[in-house]
Amino acid sequence: MPLKVLVIDDHPEYRRGLASHVTVRWPDAVVREYDPLTAGPLPDAFSGAGNDLVLLGHPCGGGDALEWLRRFRSQPRFPPVVFIGDGDEAQVVEAIRAGADQ
């Protein structure tokens, strides 16, 4: 069964780049891209079902992706989330506290 990855980021080029990196490593992976600027926020009840991994870029939907991460992690059995921030140490610590997978 192929790896199923959801890539969420405001920038189309970055989403495509992440998707490309995933499929280089896992050629059979099924990668879906989600544009929060166009499609808006995912519903609060979004469970991540059908995905094995979520790549979450910051900013997200023009706002703080940490809020998205907190909502995701509040859902039972949400798939692992890789938070892709700006490298700021305080943001990294907050992402780990919010439930980003290491």
C-alpha cells in the first residue's frame, strides 16, 4: 500500500517541491496538496483520515500554522505531523509542545 501524504502550505512552489521530495524517496507515494489560502482552513473536525503523514508549512492560511497543528493534534489518532517552520528556536520548541512529530 503506498504512503499517503498531505502537504499543506500557502506557497504553490513550496508544496510542489515538498511533494517532489516525497516522491523521489517513495516513488509510489500518493501526495495531495492543500492550498489554505485558496481553500480556506480545514474543518475543526478534520481527522487526517486517509493520510499516513501531514507536512504542515508555516505560515498557513496567512496565519500561524501552530494553531493548525494544535487543532490537528486534538483529534484522536491524527497521523504524524511534520511542522515546517522558519527555523526560529522558539517556534521549534512551541511546535514540539503543540504535538509536532520529531
